[in-house]
Amino acid sequence: MKPVLLQQLTSIVGAAHVLTSGDLSAYERDWRGRMQGKALCVVKPESTDEVAQVVKACAAADAAIVPQGGNTSLVVGAVPDASGTQVVLNLQRMSRIRSLDKANLTLTAEAGCILHNIQQAATQEGLLFPLSLASEGTCTIGGNLGSNAGGTQVLRYGNARDLCLGLEVVTPQGDVWHGLSGLRKDNTGYDLRNIFIGSEGTLGVITAATLKLYPQAAAELTAWAAVPSMHAAVQLLGLAQQHLGAGLTGFEVMGEFALQLVSRHFPALPVPLWQTAPYCVLLSHSDTENEAHGNAQLERLLETALHQGCAADAVVASSLAQGRQLWQVRESISSAQAAEGLNIKHDISLPVSAIPDFVAHTDALLAREVEGVRLVNFGHLGDGNLHYNVQCPVGGNAADFLAVQEQHINTLVFEAVIKFGGSISAEHGVGSLKADSLHLYKDPVALQLMRSIKQAIDPQNVMNPGRVLAKKNPP
Amino acid sequence: MKPVLLQQLTSIVGAAHVLTSGDLSAYERDWRGRMQGKALCVVKPESTDEVAQVVKACAAADAAIVPQGGNTSLVVGAVPDASGTQVVLNLQRMSRIRSLDKANLTLTAEAGCILHNIQQAATQEGLLFPLSLASEGTCTIGGNLGSNAGGTQVLRYGNARDLCLGLEVVTPQGDVWHGLSGLRKDNTGYDLRNIFIGSEGTLGVITAATLKLYPQAAAELTAWAAVPSMHAAVQLLGLAQQHLGAGLTGFEVMGEFALQLVSRHFPALPVPLWQTAPYCVLLSHSDTENEAHGNAQLERLLETALHQGCAADAVVASSLAQGRQLWQVRESISSAQAAEGLNIKHDISLPVSAIPDFVAHTDALLAREVEGVRLVNFGHLGDGNLHYNVQCPVGGNAADFLAVQEQHINTLVFEAVIKFGGSISAEHGVGSLKADSLHLYKDPVALQLMRSIKQAIDPQNVMNPGRVLAKKNPP
């Protein structure tokens, strides 16, 4: 069977685009290096029609398909398992921007288009594509949509699903749904677009998307504030929403220890105010008028915050460069954590109003249960999304610590998340990594609905099997 | 079977809440009076648990269920057919606002809560629930979500689906999906929320929803401009988006004849500038600072527009009252049309950039094909949504005209819509009225996916059968 399939795939995309030997780790190993799989082959089609033919051939051979874009999944969602039987369907060759419509504020791109290239295409026309995340130089829009990526501007512009107006999708049967559309309103039936977005390649292959663009702001301003507590950070968020309205495009919180790690491992990078308060906050403001107006707006906000006591001290970046440097501090937390040693990552969300109590409860719980544990708490507070990460105690062996404690700590954190009405995966998705946890923490009726939909759209289970929905229910 | 079902329903909700006799037209006749159905009974549960029991009893008796809120569907989506066998499940007694969370900017309401009451609950806390439409004093949030309602502020805040963070749903099997959530990010599996939103009661019964709230603007400003062409209206929209950013909350276009009808049938209502240009535009601007700032912003925009020639003349409302009067002109078009006589309504959407060519093409086509036809063209231009309506020729008998021409005109308009990349239902949905048309104009793979989903979630076809998906495919 397999040689026949390989022959068929070769005749569809050409021999140069069916990879079976050599170093395939770029396709077989996940971004965080947690999983090294083995593919039957990597196939790289260059058109929607080729994707459809590839899917048909794989379905006929009953070979599982793993759709892959930039392979930057943080939950092991886009690499093959170790069986050597799965076909990696890599979309990087489908990287064209098909069109940009200025009057309609839309752009249509193929799935393999790198996020940064889409941002650039918008910028060149004086417009903005607001999806922005750490891996934007590598990740592709197909993967962003498949995983409903979040990032740093969700507070204002929403998640990836909120930025997409239409899709072109190859179904598990190899049919093409021509759903590209530049329409802001379309109530002709079920919302198929949002079924495929966030389904992590388990229901079909996104081959292209029509995306929303926005006018560029006249000025981008950044501020940094030290806040006396998480409660104060939430208060400051409310104040910022009231003062800046939709001008508020980002609101990040960073705990003292997270900033201490940046300061320790990147000594050349100035970290403001971190020793003065348990948390600091980073705010972005996009102003439609000009820099002076934006500055005045931010300063008025911060004065009110200082007066009300929800900020202890604050600075407004005096230049774009200084603003970027403040963001660099925020974005260096993950690298600083890595430099400090192996660690446990969480990507959780909660109602914003529940965050102060969640943090107080869970900080105390972990301190009690895991002696010497060090919490690296930071995230997109404006979206209720925390990266509530865990570093091993000082002087401990990180690998040993993870081996002994990771599952225990995950359980403690996830149970606290559920207790406070939250989600165990805010923006990274489920992939393979959280597929088993999903069965423990997700509403059983929701799981049953998900299974029914999977069965209806992909009855043969060829699309990314075992991701999102685990192969079997745990007992 | 039926007496048994009626007994069961009575024992679930109480005899007072199972209606079988008397004048049931409020439940059986649709909002526009196009359809008078006959129900087996109208059942009015007061809790989610009662809804679940009702659904279980109906499913066991194989009785079709028609979920109903305020019964304001414009596409005959919420009334029973004439068979006397369908159960109207009216949710008006489930009208509580369960909670409001100021720090999280969310409100949880039951499905039968009237839209206006939700707006008021938000206002009382100094917040905004931005969904706003003509029937807001009668329609319910369950119906708004079931039909993914649009309205006048979609440009800034999106459709109903964009304002909903979580749902509670009774499935066709009578199970309860507890999906209420105040989370802005949740990537734990398929997007069930958006499957139920816009499914028009064909996949389950929405019993409650968690909705997004926003800070109130500091000032609301309104402007009115005469524009020399539809092309100029689109240009002005682009300019307004650039100048006002997210401050632009509404952008409506109204054709000369639409305004002439308002002027004729509501002579006490001043209609500015309508005799000076083929189209007028109504803009709303929400300012986060104050009235003076908002005014200055609007005036700067309009000066630029006059200078660039995309506006011929313009006024800014000098007070909230005057602003409301301008909106009243816009909102009187439908009544003015009714006063002029029976007419044909369309609710179409197009890429904004395609609208000038679509209108030029379709205006000419209809003038050629239907002698003396009068077009009442108006709508939410900012969303690409036109109510491209048709009034019979001067002196004609409107009823005769509709009998002879309605289907022909629908076909001409729908074919033009598809030619220009649009949708035949922008915000009203499909219901019974457009279920047959859907089969002619929707992508066949999309239709097949919709059918698979319906079959997976409601295999017994008890939920609102024949709506959205027609009972049988037309040949």
C-alpha cells in the first residue's frame, strides 16, 4: 500500500516535493523539542487542487494526514507520531498573497503564508493586520487559524478567528469548500468558518483565508506601571478601558520574579520598576490622531491611576524605540525562563475579575504543596490569559523536578482553573499535549458534541488523528 | 400520542404554561404576517431544567420543536408550520439577567430576556451592550443569537456572535451543555458556541448566554452627508475609518428615493439634503473623551471629505436630540415603504469595494427588466449590507405586482449578488423563507457540510425542521 501511495503523491506534487529521507527533523520534531516523530513522508503541494488530490490519495490508502504550516505548535499539534505511517502535509509552498482589497479592508492569503509577510503586505498599503505573536517570523496563517492563535493585541482585535472572514478548505474527502469571502455579514447557514478555525487540522485542511485589515493608527504609545497587587492591576485595566476605549491595544502583567529572571539573564536590558512592586503592567495605546494626543491620553490615565492608588509608579515611553524596548522585556520572559532552566508552562484563562483570587489561592496552594517552588506569572491580563509557569526550587535539578512534579503541579493548577471558571488552554490549543487533560476538565456534553462533529465531518479519522480528541477516552 | 405529550408537558411546566386554545396568533403568526401556522401547543418553560425535560418529552414523542423568543424573525424562522403537530417552545418566561461582572465586562442573561432590557442593565452600570436593532423592545437575546442578528453597530462591535462569550444550550437529546463562560480566550476544542449561534434553532435550544460589555463612550456624535455617488459613499467610509478608527460606530447609506418616501409619509420629520444628491450617508461617532473633542474630530473628517469631493454637503447634529432625529429618518424608511404599499425586501451583503459596481449593474438590470420599478436602496454600508428593496411602479397595484414579479426580481437580484461575491442573507438569516434559495446559491460542499452537522447533532430532526436546510433538495 505505502509504495503505491508514495508513487501517487509523487505524481501529484512532483518527486522534489515528497520527502522521505535525509534530515526531516524540521518537519518531524515539534517546536519545543518535546516530541520527535517519524513520518511516512512529507508532502508539499503548491496549490489547492494538489492538496485536494493529496487528501484523496491518503484517504483512499487510509493514511493519516498531519497538516503542518510553520511547525510552531506549542502543544505538539503539527508533527507526526512515531509510527512512520502518517503523512505530513506541509503547506509552506502555498505562500501567495492572492489579493488585497483596500476599500473592503481585506486580504486573501494562502495557508502557508508566513504571518510576518501578511503583516508586511498590509503595512505596505498603509494598513494593519493586527495578529501578532512571538513566532510571527515562522508561523503561517493556516496554522494561526487552525489553532485560533491569540497574541498581544487580542484585547482590541480579538483572536485569529475574529480576524478571518472566509476560508477555503479541503475536506477529509478531498472536496474543496470555496468559502473565501470578504463579507462582514453572511447569515446563510451554519458558521462553517468557525468550525474549521481552532479545529487544529482535525476536520480538514485550510488552504487559504480572507482576513480583516484595519487602518493604521497615527501613533503607537507604550507605558509601564508598577502596581501594588494583582487586584490593583485589574483596577488599572478597567480604568484604561474607560479612558482609552478601543485605543487600548495591549495590557500585559508581569510578576516580580518573572522580571527578576529577565534582569538576571539579560543584564543589558533595562527593566523598569521591578524591584518596587509585586507586579508591573505594560500598556499599549494606538492613537488615531497623533503622538502628542496619545501621550496626553496616557498621561491623564496614569495620573488618575496614581491618584486612585492602583499604580504605584509609572513611565511613558518617550520614543518608539523605548516602547519597543519595554515590549522586549515582556517578550524576553520565556527566554529568561529557559536560561534559568527547564520549567513547566501553563496557558490558562480566567474571567478577569477572578484573577486576583485565583492567583492568591493558587500561589498559596503551590507554595504549600511544592516546597520552594518559584512561580513565573505573566500574561495578557486584558484577555484574562496568564502564562502561569513554574520553575524548580533554587539549587534543584530541573529535569528531576519536572519528572517528579510536573503532573502533580498540572493537576493542582488545572483544578484551580476550573474552580475559578477558567480554561486550561487559552491560546495554544490542545494538540497531543493536552488531549488527555481535555477529557478530565471539559464539559462532557461539549466533548460528546465535539465527537459527533468529528465523526460527521471526518468519519474515516484521517485528519490529524489523536489531536484535540484523544484516541480513546481515559477511564 | 399527542394527548400523552400534552399531559407530560403540563406536568413539566404547569397547565398555565401549555397553551392550546384561544388566540395564539402572537405565537403562530410571523412578525411580517407572511405565515399563519398552527401549533400542537405553545409551551413556556421557566428554567433550563424545564427546557431539557420538554425537549426530552418532545423527542420521545417525535414531535418537532420550534424554539421561539420574541417572534420577530423576518424570514419566518420561529413560527410553527400549518400541520398542527409542532410544539412552539417559547422562552419568554426565561427572562432573568443572571449576573453582571463589571471587572470582566460581561453579563449573563437567559434566552428570553428582551434585548432592550439587557441594554438597560448594562447602562445602569455605566456600561454598554452594543447590539442594537429595530425590534429591540420585543426581540430576545436567544433569538438574536439563534439568528446571529446584526443591526446598527456591527461596523464597530460585530454581529451578535461577536458579542457572545459563552452559551448554555439544551441539545436535541435534552442534555444541557454548560458552556457559559466569561472567557475571552478558550482554545479547548471545537468552537461549539459559534455552531449554535446562527443555527436558527435547528441544532438545539439556547437557554442562556454570557455577553460582552463595553465601557460607555463619553460622547455620541452624529453627522449626515450628501454624497455625489455610491462610489463617493465608499470613499467617505474609508476616510471615516482612517480619521475615527474604532470611534466610527455606524455608517449608513440611503438612496434619494428611500428618503423621498420618508419625506412624503412623515412630513413632520425633517430630512436633510435629500434633494441635492443621489445618496445621503449617516455617520455615528463614539468619542472616549468628550463632546467637544468628538465634534472637532467629525468636523475635521467632513472638511477633508468636502475638499476631496466625496461629500457634497454635510451637517453635524448639534445635540443628542438632533442626532436621534437623524437616526429616526434612517429608521423610518421601512415604515415609509410600508405606507407606500407592499414591497419586496432584500437583505444582501457584498464586499464594500464591490457595492458601487453592484448597484450600477443591478439598478440598470432591474430598470431594463421591470418597467417603472422603483428601488429603495439603503443599508449598513460600513458592513457591506444593503436592504435593496423594490417598490412597484407608480400607479400599479402592489399586490398584483408582487404576485407577478417577486420571484423574477429575487432571481435577478440574487444572481447579481452572487456575481459580485455577495450573500443573499446578510443579517436576517434563512428561516423558512430562504431555505429553498439557499440550495440554489450556496456552495454545494458547504451545504453538504451543513447537512452532516445537522445529522450529527440532531439525527432525529426534531429541532425546527425545514428551517435553514429545506426538507428536500430542490431538483
